[in-house]
Amino acid sequence: MASVENQLSVAQDTSNLILEIVDGIAKKIDDAQTENATTNYALRRHENRLEDHEERIETI
């Protein structure tokens, strides 16, 4: 019986380790998606500003 309990304990420890690793990967993916969205927003804002400046220069 102790052997089964030991195997169960090892399986639970392994499962916990796997879940911790998956959680870490999920966090990195989430961080990357947030950074990507922020970068895209900043690029669009700069592009809009450049277009606005180009229009002003053309009218001068």
C-alpha cells in the first residue's frame, strides 16, 4: 500500500511541476501579446501623426 501512495505522491508532484511550467509559458505568451498590442497601437499613432504632418507640408 505504501508503494501505491508513494507512486501517487510522485505523480501529484510531477503534475504540479507540469502545471507550473504551463502557467509560466501562458504568462509569457500573455505578456508578449500585451506588448505586441501596445507596440501596434504606438505604431498606428505615429503613422497617423506622420500622415497629418505630410498633409500639412503639402498645403504649405
